[in-house]
Amino acid sequence: MVGSAGHVADHGASECATGVYRRRRPERTLAYQVVQGWLATWLAHHEELDAESVPAYVQRELSAYLECGILAHGFARARCADCTAEFLVAFSCKGRGVCPSCTTKRMAATAAHLVDSVIPRVPMR
């Protein structure tokens, strides 16, 4: 889907004979909106309390979550092999703790690895 100026159009969906790609829109979820709206306030509040500050890894994870799936923070341009439609795929954070999308992907990959390579094949479990 190339626009008139030669740019890839992001209509959110690319339709072809093999299926439909729909870009997930994390910015529309309540969890994303809460983190986006309150992260800076929460971090500043911890700084004012002179208590233990928020660990750096927590700050990195939450900041990465706010960039995950957002086209403005990076994307790949993809083309359907069947219909040659082009679409954008936003980069993910590949986080392990906060991002529900990336955590689910990692969980599925781990489960597949366990079934395919670790757990022995037996007639009955």
C-alpha cells in the first residue's frame, strides 16, 4: 500500500488471499494510557520522598513498554509475497516483565521449545 508520495500507507490492515495483518495498537489500551500518563509523576514522587529510588531496570522496562508497538519508535517495512501489498510492522520491546504482548510471545516460544526439545516424547503423560 504505497501512498501518492511514495510512502507506505499504514491503514492498520493489509488484506490479501493469505490473511489479514492488523497492527496492534497499544496506545489504545488502558494499561498503556495509565503508564504513559503517570510514569513521570510516579518517578518524580519517589525522588521527592528520599526513599529508595525506583530501580533503573524498572524505569527501563516501563520506558521500553511505552515505545513497544509504536511506529514513531521504529518499524520495518514488509511486503506480502502473494499480493505485494506493503505495510509497516512496529518494533517490539522484547521485554520480560511489563509488556503483555512481548511477554506472551516469549511464553509461547518457551512452551514450544520445551515441547519440541526438552520434554521427552512418551505415549502418555
